[in-house]
Amino acid sequence: MSFTESRDYRDFEGRLRSAVRNSDWEFHAFCLLPVEIHLAVRVGAKPAWQSLRLITGPYSRAFYRRRGHGGMLLRRIYRVVLV
């Protein structure tokens, strides 16, 4: 993930809030860093990767549309750590 401007952070945060409202996640905390995201959530029946894909895909497309180019924004696949 990549955040280079304050509007990138706002855009992603809005998408995240919407996804949480429309999911069965129990949301605890998040941290958006320039090149990565940390989420503390309790997921429900739907696997975490499915919900994350619905957030990151549209965000990536909007990120590149604002800059007038395309490419790969995600450097690696999601890593889910169960606690």
C-alpha cells in the first residue's frame, strides 16, 4: 500500500470505515503508515482477505487514477496474524 499525500490517508480511511460498517468485523484499531497498514479487528464469518480486497482494490485504482498512471500498488499479499 502507498500513502503519499494526506488525501490518500483520508481516502483509505473513508473506505475502511465504510467496509467496517458493512461487515461483521469488530474493529479495535488501525495504523496507516506510508507503505503499510496495520489493523486490529475481530473478523466474523467472512475471511479477512475478502473484506480487505474490497477495500484495497478500489483504493489502488483511485490512487492511480488521481496520478494519471497505473501499476502495482500492493507489494505483497495480506498477512493475517491470529491472536
